[in-house]
Amino acid sequence: MAEKTLEQRLRIFWAVMIIIILIICGRLWELQIRRGSYFAGLADGNRMRRIRVMPTRGVIYSRDGTELVRSRPAFTVALVPGGIPQNAEEVLEYLSQILCLTSEELQTAIAKGRQNLYEPVRIARDVDLSTVVAIEENRLWLPGVFIEEEWVRDYLYPSFASHLIGYLGIVSEQELQQLGPGYASSDLVGKTGLEAIYERELRGELGSVTVEVNALSRPVQTVSYVEPVPGHSLVLTIDKELQEAAREAFISHTDTLREEGDPPFRGAVIALDPKTGEILAMVSLPDYDPAQLLDARQRSSYYASLIGNAHRPLFNRAVQGQYRPGSAFKPFIAVAMLEEKVVTPDQVFNATGTSESGIRDWVITQGAAPFGPITFFDALAVSSNHYFAEFGRQVGIDKLSVWLREFGFGSPTGMIGVAQEASGLVPDREWKRKQYASYPVYEQAWYPAETELLSIGQGPVDVTPIQLALAYSAIANRGVIYQPTVVKQIIDPEGRVVYEHTPTVKAALDVSKSTWDAVIKGMEAVITHPRGTARRVFEGFPIPIAGKTGSAEVTGQPSHGLFAAFAPVDDPELLVVVIVEHGGGGSSSAAPIARMVFEAYFGIDGRNTMGEGEL
């Protein structure tokens, strides 16, 4: 009986053992064969890391080959989210202290990498050696954190053409979707300017390195390496020295105009080659330092200070600023007047100082005597509102608006290398009907007084500085407008030119030679006429120049000062437009700045040629 009981127990034991062995074998088959590749991947994911290698971002050069923006190697603090232990508040707090980041900023950076636990997230770029040493000395207390070398943007000249060049920032979710594969959530991308427009060309192609890591998720050896491809480089049309001279001219002159304690003046300067459309200088003030937007320790506070600044330093006034043109509009009205034959250049007009609709000459507002009998040339030289109001009204709004659009007003210029241009505004009957659609019919009608206002650059008319520059280039070229650009060449990593700008005619105005001759002669008179509005500013200037001053009224505030000119008159090489917000008269605020730009371009010593007291 006992032997039978023992035999039964042995049978049960071996049955259990067989079942256990079958279960173990089944589980081993499940783990090693059926799901073997899955678990092998997990093991490699825990042991092997494939890290993206960022390419060298392309260089941005000035037209003479001077480096303006480049990339340089620097230390970056990276973090692998999957390598951080659970509930590692102490690790993150210690890391935030080393990097001088708030816990919120650090958590935000880490959260961006949660899409891939084993993809390194760049926490702080371009850190100093003391930070590198602090992290390396505390490797045991900072699992998942390591130092890597990365290329960072190096802006060689602080604030140089900052609105044009733009800046880099952490990619947003929307940008990540738009840019597609190849971008990760902690990458830097162009946010504005050329850095944004040519993001894909400048960025280059990613490389990769596969490394084996230890238990602290730190690389111990390299398994494979794929070389990244550097980005393309841009050669700009910008003349470095002229750009710097234009900026300095604006700041130094306007500083003489402001009272102690007042903020610096705002405005824009554009210098271009009218024969090619190439922009040689583009200044918008106030500007900013893009390098400070790359430093994680000050990026947030600096950006907040820019956004909160009432003077809008991030706003590119050269292409987005919309201003009433004031008397700087008169040369274009003059073309319409002559072409529509409502007046002839030698016809004498008695400027009594006040038009039919009450438009007054500036001499009247200052309590001086009216201009009296004047010709077309006199009217441009002394900037008679009465003259242009009278004959502009005779042309009529329907024809004036067409002529103004021929010059490019009312629509973006489509400048190559610049995005988000403002359109400006050329009003007409249809515009007013739409603008006042909910008002009585009589308020929707267009009145002669509105045509007179438009004829002197006042009323509901807006232009951008770049539009004004391009329109004046039509006068300088006697009808031809070239496509504006700030990009001269694009060069690939091998040094090959893959794009080169060639001058392209954007528009050609059908205007008679006699009209161009008269308008240019009138603009010369602005400089040479005894009562020319810019005579004193350009006294002694050795090169023939044609220009026009302007003062655009602003309700309740000082007028904007404007000036546009080109030289030499017979064979224009340089065209300059200056706008000084709330600077007052164009002859006192804007024209002296333009003179300094011309002097810098032609190599003229302004100390010896500028007349006394013209400022």
C-alpha cells in the first residue's frame, strides 16, 4: 500500500515537472523565437544609442565675401529622457542649478524629448568650461546627462542687419509638422529673416553616430558614424561697410535731434543699386542682437524684453513699416500731371498758398509769404502743396491711382530674400466704397479734396520704405524697375554656385523722355535751387544728386521725416531712402542721414564738404 502511494506521488511529481518544463520551454520559445527580435530591439535600445549629428549650418557672407554669420563648435548639455531614473527630482534640481535654469525651463526642455525616450534633448547650448567641468565631475549624480560637441551659430557683428538676417529658436510644434522628417523637438531653426526663408538650404543634411552606452546612459564607444553634409552658404548683396555707415549715420544724427531723456528715434534706411535692384544696405531701428536669443540662460528674458518694448525692435520697418509719404510722393504725382498733360514744365502758376479745398503751403503755416508765380521745377524744388494739389486734382483720382500702382505702390515688391512685406495702400473710389460700405452713400463718394490730399502724400495713403526706394529707382532708370534682392549667390558645400542673381526687369513704365527729363531736373532743383528744401544739407556735395524731401503729418505727434535721392544724376549708382519716425521735417531729420550714406559710398570726407548749419 505504501509502495503504491509512493508510486502515485512520483507520477504526480513527474507530471508537474513535465508541465513546468513545458511552460518554461514555451516561455523561452515565446521570448527568444516568437518575440526575440522585439526584445533584442529593447536590449539594443537600452545599450545602443543612435544619435543625430547636426551638420554645420551655412555661412552668410556680405557681397565682398566677409563672413557675417557662421557656425563654430561648442559644448552642449544633452539629456536622454529614458536614462533618467523615475522620480529623479534631485537630479533635475541639481542640473537646473548647474545650468542656471529654472525648474520650469528645464522641465519644458525635457518634455520636448518625450516623443523618443532615447533621443538626446539639447538642454543648454554653448555652455562654458566651468559648466562642462561641473557636469563631468558629478557624472554619478547626473544619470542620462552628458556633454556633446555641437555647431552653434556665431553672429560676428552684434545687431548687424538683424531684421534681414533673422535669428534661430527652438522649433515649435507647428514648424515641426511643416518641416517634416529630419527635425526633432529640441532643434534650432530659423525663426525670421534669411535664417527662416533659407532654413533648408542653410541647415544641410543630418549625420548620425551609433554609440554603446553604460548604465548611466553615457557613451562608452562608437559603433558607426555617418558624416553630416554642411549647409549651403548665402552671399548677400549687402555692403558691410555701407550697412554699418547707414546705421551709424541714423543713430549719430538723430541723437543730435532728441532731448535729453527722450528715447532714440525709430526709422529705416535703404540703399540700393537702381541698375540691378541689389540692396546694398537695409537698416531698421531699433534693432536687436540675435546672439542673445540663442543663449538658453537669457533667451526667455531677452525675448520678453523685445516683445514688451513699445518701440517694437523686432519689427522690420524697412519692409513692413507703412507711412504716409508726404511730399516725397510729389515726383510720382508729377509724372502723372505731365503725362496727362494738365500742366507743362514751363507753365507759370500763381501759388497763393491755399488750394480750392484748403490745402496750404508749408510757408503759409509758418507765417511766411506765399511762393507766388512758380513753374513745375520751382514747385518741386520748394515743395509747393498748392501747386501739386491743384494739378493733381485736375488729373483726378481714377488716373492718379493707376499711375501710382504703375510705380509699385499698393502691393508688395516681392523682394528676393525677404518675407512678410506690407502692401501699403493706394486709395481710390472702389476702396472708399468698401471702406465705408455701412455709411450713407454720400460718405462713400470720392471728393476733390481727397484727391488734393493724395497729391501731396497725405490722407489714407501708405507706402513702405522699400516701395518708395523701388519707385524712385524707376525715375533714376527713366522707367525701368528691377526686381529687388538681398541674395546675390547661393553656394553649395563643394564651393559650387547653385544660384546667382541676375538683374531682372520687374516693370517698365511707358513714360515720355521729356517727362523724365523734367521730373529729374525738378529733383535736382531740390538740391540746387536757391530755395530748394535740401539745398543747405547738400551744399558743397561734389557729385550731382537728385532728391526729394518729405514731411508726413501724424495726428497729435511730430511729422515723420522722409528723404529720397539718387546719384550721380546722369548715371545713377546709388539710391537712398531715409525715414525718421516723428523726426519733423525731412530736410532736417532725414536728408542729413542720406548725405552721410552717399559720402560713405563715394568716399567723400563729410567734414570738409558739409555746409554750416544745414542740420
